[in-house]
Amino acid sequence: MSTIADNIANVREQIREAAQAAERSPQSVHLLAVSKTKPASAIRAAHACGQRDFGENYLQEALDKQAELADLDLCWHFIGPIQSNKTRPIAEHFAWVHSVDRLKIAQRLSDQRPAHLPPLNICLQVNVSGEASKSGCEPAELAELAHAVSQLPNLKLRGLMAIPEPSEDLALLHQRFAAVRTLAAQLNLGLDTLSMGMSQDLPVAIAEGATWVRIGTALFGARDYPTH
């Protein structure tokens, strides 16, 4: 049975190979360990292998883990859907938010970011697959949203995030990820971040410019969802 240490080494090697195939520096692609539903002990094991950045989807679960792991030097990323009544603890306890898709949420995060903390790093989630069930702003609405968010005082707009619809069609996946890269460039806001790619489509995302790949299953195994 593979260990978290083995898994992290394997994923880092996949990132290195994919970056080199795309003629990119492996250092330009960062691994975000998606630790939702996993215990704090799994995060501690990953940290022991040099992993510092962790992504969480569920606020209360994340806050519990942050309290339990307060002795570690960790960088927390919120990557799940955001309800208005959850923005204050997100603004107070995370360094990055990858899932902002409307101005109201961004304004609340800026207003509620504690003054002693640096600006909150923000990625705007864009729905490039057009799925009705998927969060994210429409590409046609992105420019207006991005320029508004870039003016908020306690946020730093870093880039875009996307979760394209899973597909066996590699050409379609390339097209989806390339669309995210093109949208980011068209904003002309000096963005440096593309948060895209997961365990199953990591090489394609890196080929199209991903700077954060969000990997859960390949690091920690299948997710432990409650059965009730």
C-alpha cells in the first residue's frame, strides 16, 4: 500500500515530466494538496514531505484542521463554493481563495479581511464548459468582474480557476484549458496564476499553462464521504 510520501513523490515527478514536455520550468507549477474529507494526520504526513499548500472545500472542516495543525507552517487555500454568510471566517483564516465567482463575495472578503494580514490572494472561477451545475462566472462576464475585483483594497487578484467538465477527449480538454489561459491574458491585469488541473487531467492542464494543480485523490486516496 502506497504511502502519502510515495504519492507526493509520484505526483511531483508527474508535474516535472509534464512541465518539461511543455518546455516549462517545473518550478513554475505548484502542487496544491486537496485535503477535504481527509484527517489532520494526513496533512501532517504530507507536510513532513515538504508540502505546505493545502486546499479545503468545506469551511468548518477546514477550520477544525487549522486549529489542530496550528503548530505547522501551512498555507491554506479555500477552493469550494462560497456562501455569503461564510465570507468572514474565510477572510480571516485563508491565504488564498480560488473560487470567487461574483462581486458580492469579493467585496465581503475584502471588507472582512483583517488589517494585520496581507491582502487575500484571489482567483476568479470561470465556467469554461458551460455546465449549468458548475460554479463560476460566465466568460462573457469575466472582464467586468475581474476589473472590479482588482480595485478592492484588501484583495490581490492573482488569476483564474477552472474545473472543466471531465472528458476522455484530450483535444477538448486542451481547448478548455487553453480558453482559460486566453481569458486571463485578455484581461491585461498582469495575472500570474492559473489554478487548473486535477489528478486525472494534470498533464493537459500543465501543457496549457497551469500554475497551481489541485491534487487530492492521487495524494490521499479516494475521498471519505459520510454514508448517511
